[in-house]
Amino acid sequence: MVVNLSKHYSLLSDWISEIRNVDVQNDRMRFRRNLERIGEVAAYEISRTLPFEQVETQTPLGTSNSKLLQYQPVLATILRAGMPLHAGLLNYFDKADNAFISAYRKHHPDGSFEISMEYISCPDLEDRILIIADPMLATGASLVKTIQFLREEGKPREIHIVCAIACTVGIEYVHRSEPNVKIWCGAIDEELTAKGYIVPGLGDAGDLAFGSKQQA
């Protein structure tokens, strides 16, 4: 399942436009906040698909029949670019457990790269609902490797992926490896460069959120 959250207009489309805009991108705080808001919208939409239970809530004047989330999810993010998107998810799933993974592109002189993973902090994932925040789904290689890495902590009952911008190539790659994963996108672009960057995309989400870095 793939959900394009900007297929129909909402305020999310405004935020997608701003994170792409080279003039607005100069404001790091606004860039981070827009990613956070995209995460909040995704959290709300995902919550509508999750199992709930009926409970009675006592009010000052009586009782009310309420619906509550049956299982708290695990929110995972790929450091460092995923942190603002993860924060938005956590704003809404505020009782969730959390997981953090270090995954980055290790570039070679010939222009190729490999995905390097060096760190994970994660609760038991057995039979849990797992939601992974990754702002840019480009080739899909790091995301697939992340899912494989996380499976060492248990087999989730559901896996959801939340990204601000996704490329059709990356979506197809993820679904070939993980056909049951549900992908929630702020927008979907069609083109991927030879170096694995989304066009038109928005650039490097990690650099725009937190400043430039030395290439590994």
C-alpha cells in the first residue's frame, strides 16, 4: 500500500512546497518544523488504520463510551535526517516506544556508495506495530537494510514507512523486498539521478535541518 498524502490538496501541500523552496530552505527552524508537521499529519492518518478498543470513560456527569488505541507503536528513525519527522510522529503517538538507527551512505571515489549501519537502540519488536520515519525515500537501499536490521529485534506485526518525499524507483525497490510494508508519502517524484538523488526532490534533508557535514 502506498498513500500519497498530497494527492488531494490540504495544508500539507503548502509545507511540501516550503521544504522544496530554495529561499525558504535558508530558515533551518522552519524546515525542521515543516518536516515535523508532515510527521504529525502522517501520524493522524496512520492512526485511523490501527486497531482500537472500546472503553468507558468517567466524566464529572456520567460515563462515555470511548475508542482508544489498542497497541502503542514503536517509532523508529534513521539518524540524523529523520529526527524532525520522528518528532512529529511522537507528538501524536506520545506514549510510543522509540528506536534509533544509524544508517548513512559511505561514498567511494568512483561515485558509488554503500549503506553503512553502525548503531541501533531499540525495544523488543515482536508482534509490535513499527513506524519508520525517513524523510527521503530515494533508492530505497538504506530503508530495506534498516528494516532487515530492525528485524533482528523481533518480527513486527505491521510496518509503516513515513517519508516527506519518495521516488517511484525507491518505492518499487522497497516493495520488492518488503511487499507488506505500507508507505505514507508527503509527495512522490518520478526521477532519480545516477548518484541516487531525487529530482526535483529538495536536496539533502539532513544538511538542511542541521547543517552541512563532511562526506564519509
